[in-house]
Amino acid sequence: MKGRAVLAAVFRFQSVFGLVLVFAAAIVFSPHRNGELVFLGSGNLFNVVRAISEIGIIAVGMTLVILVGGIDLSVGSVMGLASVGVALLLTSGGWGLVPGVLTILALGFGFGLLQGIASARFRIQSFIVTLAGMQIARGVARMWSGGEGVSITYGNGPGQAPVPFSLLGERTFGGVVPIPALFFVVVAALAVLVLRASAFSRHVYAIGGNEKAAMLSGVPVIRVKVLVFGLCGLLAALAGIVHAGQYNFGGPNDGTGYELNAIAAVVIGGTSLSGGRGSVSGTVAGALLVGVLDNILQLNDIDSNVQLIVVGVVIVLAAGLQRLRPATA
């Protein structure tokens, strides 16, 4: 019995254990500069969080979708659409900061809702729906921008974005903590709270565990699934807004491949691709694991292609570990 409890804990916190191991390895293999470990420098550690902030925000939404047994392949394209959209609205469109940002968030939310309706109401596999959505969002982004990236300059003149939007590229708390990292932390914290203390969370897990049983129990399955896809689209749009503000640029090809990175963070975080099991906290740990792994490989000047291979191996190992997970773990 005790051994079974230990095994259950290992599977439940696999992402945390993995993060600890990778963090320890990063310390061991960190290069030195002026007698200090480069990896443990505060600037470097916060750079890791900044680097994963956009993918992390998307991964939170992806976690919700996967928990109900779905998948969303459109998030990277929605992020690109949002980055282009907010850049155009705030510059050539002459929109104010609040109306422009809220409009783009509504666009992402609406796009996700439509995909949720197609998947839940009309029972089209979410893989197919969001694969089509990925193409549609990318196409709209390219048409909207004329196939060109949109540079963002700040000021009060024509074609200039409101100056406060530039804060997304700044750091706070003494110039150390990147603003995008704060967005990631806030989004993750809110999602953790919602999934731990709400009827909505019980419905999400019930649907992912057994959709038919959830429906017979009175759970509004279609409504919950549609809302989950809407929230995923909303967070993808938020990531696009953060991206545009962080880099002062919105491009129609921004976010390419981000859907795969988000899924990787979710899988490494221990969320089951069949739905019903997983957590946002695990996803956060999974995203940090990938970020730390990428960072230490870069610090050691490891070929970028090798980095892709290493991350791919970690994803396979995490998925394989889930296959061994007992039903009660």
C-alpha cells in the first residue's frame, strides 16, 4: 500500500521531479563567468521565464482543452493573428490601447468559441476542426497585414501606438522581472484557482474522464467544451498581444510551431492526452523544464538541432511514463 502511494505521488508530480532533475543538471553543467555560475544568475533565470512566458500562457489554455479530451492546433496561428491585429489597430488604425487590446482578446475568444461549437455541437473531431482553424487564422493574418510584418513605434502622432503598450517589453522590480513573465504568472495562478475551487473545474474533469457519464449526471457538456475552447483562443490572443508588445512587432507568421511547444509543456507536465487527469501547475512545471533545458543547452553552445532532438526525447519519455500510470494515480 505504501509503495503504491509512493508510485502515485511520482506520477502525480512527475513534472516537478523532472524539473528538479533538469535544474540540478543545469547547475552542474553551467559555464562559469568571473567565478560564478552563469545559469544561476538572476538575469539568466528571469530570461528563462521570459522566454517561456508566451508559450506558457498558451499552454494554460491548451491544458483546459486537453483535460476535456480535445486538442487545439490553431493556437499558434491565433497568436500570429492577434499580434498582427493589435499592431495594426494601435498604429495605422489609430485605436486606443484599451479598445484595441479588448477587441483582439474578443477576436481570440470568438475564434475559439466557433471551434468549440464545431467540435462539441456538431461532433467534429477537435483535431480536424482546429487543424482547419490553424489554416484559417494564418490566412486571415496574412490577408490583414498584406503578408508583411507590422513594426510598432510609440508616440502620440499618426501611425504610432500608445506609449503604455511598450511596457510589455520592459522589466519591473528594479529592472529584473520581465513584464511578460508577470502575465504568465497571473494567468497560471488564476487557472490554478479556478481548477481547484469551482464547479467549472469539476465539470471539466468529469467530461475528460467519461463524457457520457458526465452528460447523464447533468453536466452541460457542450456548453463547458465550447467555453474551454473559447478560453484557449482568448489566451492565445493574449500571448499574441504580449508578443507584439515585447518585440514591438506583429507578424503574420508569429507563433509558428507554438502549438506543438504548448502541447509539449502540457504532456511533460503530466496531463493525460485522453483527458480527465492533469493540472495547470504541472503544465507550468513542464514549461519551465523545457525552458531550463533550452537555456542550459544554449549556454553551452549546443547546436540548435541537437536542442530539438533533446526536447523531443523528453516529450516521448513523458508520454511513455503516462502510459505506465495506474488508473488510480
